[in-house]
Amino acid sequence: MDGTGDVRSRGAAGPLGFVLVWGRIMRNFRDYGMVIGLAICAITGGCTLTPAPETPPLVSDIRTSGRFLQTQSKITAPADTGAWWLGVGGKELDALVDILRRNSLALREARLQADQAKAAARIAHGQRLPSVAAVTEASTNRRQGPNGKFSWSEAYTAGLLVDFNTDIFGGLRAAERSARLSALAGEISLRAAEQREIALLSRNWVSAVSLQRRADLARRTAESFRSTYDLTRQRYEAGSTAVSASDVQIARQNLESALVDIPQIDTDLTQQWLVLDEQLARMPGETGRSFAGALAPAVRFDAPVGSPAALLANRPDVAVAELRYLAALEDVGAARASLYPGLSLAASLTFQADTPGELFDWDRHIASLASSLTAPVFQGGRLKAQVRLKEARAAELASAFARAALAAVVDVEIALAELAGLHQQKQLLDAALETARLSNEIAKGRYGQGLISILAVLETQRSLNAVEQNVILTDQVIANARIDLYLSLGGDWTGSIPAVEPAQKS
């Protein structure tokens, strides 16, 4: 005994005592030993050595908290994350999400991983069931008789063999529950992978739309500078004393500077559409051709925030962390069960005959029923070390569960704080844009009347262009912030951990 607990202490002396008791039963009750064995299996069939799950204190605190810290701002709304990408890109992005779900190679890999976990759960379930095998055999024998002559004989055998592990201490049941929990975690991980891919698609789409808007702005700015240059050149050629050759050169320089930016933006836009083609598993250029019109991301500040307790149920990564912790506890139960004896039952029904026609004659049947008791006596401490390993793994995953829950809450708080700051920035930027447009119109009018120089007009045009570019970039940041918020809330996935057969304590 190593003094690490009642279960482990009994595990050292239990096997030998169990073997002695079983041998005494079989000697004194030879005719009823199998019946007694079956009775023991029925009585202990509900036993388990799996430890009871304990909710980490940090998770309990989160579940009892009423609201998020950042919900004091005025950007909150009732929680609703269904098809959240519609609040970012509308029907255009929704069409890409449908293509993503059909074509994505990353999602295909995630589905195959979930299928593997389901298959492992079915394997674990099958190990609890009796195994039945059919056997047939035909042989021809040559035998030498007393007179030295050889004779030939034939033998035929057919029958069924049944083997069953009674799983007295619940090791196989614990392994099955662990596999089922892992399979559920695999299904939820698939949903999480889908949300991550949709979020990545949304960010790539927002980047492409922002580049498209920047390209359109660059062309509008170039046209504005061209108009100013043409007007300045015409006035100079007409002999206006208010315009000099230097003014014409300055206007031309601003026009050329505006034209220089267009090719680079177009190149960046082409590359961004190709990134979307790769993610959607489409031929290069197919996505860009399907969006030839003007696009713009939705700029919204309502945040679909619920309570922290609801967040833990909605976040798939938190649900996966909890399922893995529960599966690790079942692994502890399976490891503890290996310290105790195992009882197997075997039965067979065979027929033996010299000819095929007599093979299934009932008078030729042989029936057998046997039990086998296997108990660990000396394993060099391997089994106890395995128990300690599984217990440490369960403790590690309990900590990971608490860390995932805390990270989920922090993610939402950060996203809310960022969105609140962007709300204020957007309001100031809209006011600055209106002022820049008005200043530009006034400057062009005064320049047309000859009241100000070309330098004042070009300055207002550059200021307007800078503000408009800032608006585009800010809209992109706002859209990405909403994507981060939806992803931190769990995305378009709501639900709780499905029910799993509870372990019954003996």
C-alpha cells in the first residue's frame, strides 16, 4: 500500500484476497460457481471508480456573475448570434459563407476528425459487449493401423464461441464514457472550427471591400486633382495674372502623386481576392469577378451581449474544455479499475461429426461454460503510476477548463471596450468628414472667383482625401471588431453540453 487513498490501498491487497475467495467458492460450490459469478456481475454492474467532477471555483464565480463590466456602455443589445456575419457583410458575405461550408478543405479535415472521434466511441462501446465468433473446421487424417496399413478419416467441426468481460469494477464503462465525451468534444470542435473559418472569411472579405473602396477613392481623388489641374492650366493659358507657371506645376504634381497610388491598391485588391479564392477552394479570380459592384461593410455598434453564465454555455471552446475534463475523470476510473481483478465468461456450442450430413445432429453437440479470473499481482508499480498519471491529467484539464472560461469572459470584455472606443472615434470622424467636404467646396468656389491661390485648394483636397481614407480604414477596424465580438461570444453556435450517461457510484 502506498497511502494515497482508500481505492489505491485496497488495490494492493485486494487482488490476492479476491483470488483466494473465488477459489474457495469454486471448490465448495463447483456446481453453482458460474451462477454465483453471474450474480456478482449483476450486483457490481453499476460500480464505478470514476471520481466525481468538481467545478473549478473560478468557473463558479463566472456563472454567478450578473453582467459584463463593459455593458455599462450604450452599445449592448439582447444576445443573438445567429448568422452573425449578416451584420458585417450582408447578403454578399452570406453567399460566400454558403460556399465556404460546401468547399472548405479546412472544414473537411475538421469533419473527418470528428468522424474519427465518433468511430473511437463506437469501438469503446463494442468492447463492452459480448464477442461472438463462428468456427468451422474440416480435416482429413491418415492413420497407420496395427497391420501396417494406412486408413483415412474425416472430421468436421462447427460451432459458436462467446466471450464476455464482466467489467466488475467499471473500467470498460469508464472508457466508453470517456470516448463518448471525446466524441461530443469533437462535434463541438467542428462547430468551433466552422466559426473560426467564417470569421477568417469575414475578415478577408472586409479587407477586400476596404481595398475596393480605397481604389474607388483614389480614382475620385485623382479626378478631383485633374479637374483642379485643368482649371489652373486653362486660367494660366488665358493670361490670368492670379495664376503662375509654378501654380500649374504644383497642380500637376498633386495629380501625378494621386495617380501613383492606384496601381498598388489595385494589386493589393487582386491579391486579396485570390486569398478568398484559396480559402473558398475556388479557381483564381472567380470570387473577384462575382463582386464587380460597389461594396461596403456594415458599420454597426449594437453588441449582442448576454450574461457571463450564458457565455460559458455558448462558447464552444469552453464546452470542449469541460468535456475533456470530464473525459479525463473517466480515464481515472478506468485506470483505477485496472488495479482490481477482472472476470471473463466464455461459452461455446460446437458440433463434431465424421460426415457433413451428421454435423448438426444434436447428439453430437458439445457445450461448455467457463469463467476466468485475472488479477494483477506484481506489475512493478506500473498500474499505480498509471492512475497517478491520469489523476494529474484530470487536474491539468480542470485548470485548462477554468482558464478557458476566464479567457472567454476577457475576450468579450476586450471586444466590448474596443467597440465602445471605436463608437466615439466614428462619431468624431463623421464630423471631421463633413467639415472637410464643406471646406473643400468653399475653397474651390473661392478659387474659381480668383479670391484664393491654388495652394489653398490643394490643401483642402489633400485634407479631404486623408479624412476619407481614415473613414475607410476605421470602417474596416469596426467590422473586424464586430467579428471579434461575435467570435468571443461563441459565434453562430448555441447550446449546452449534451447529456452523457452518469457514472453510478458503488
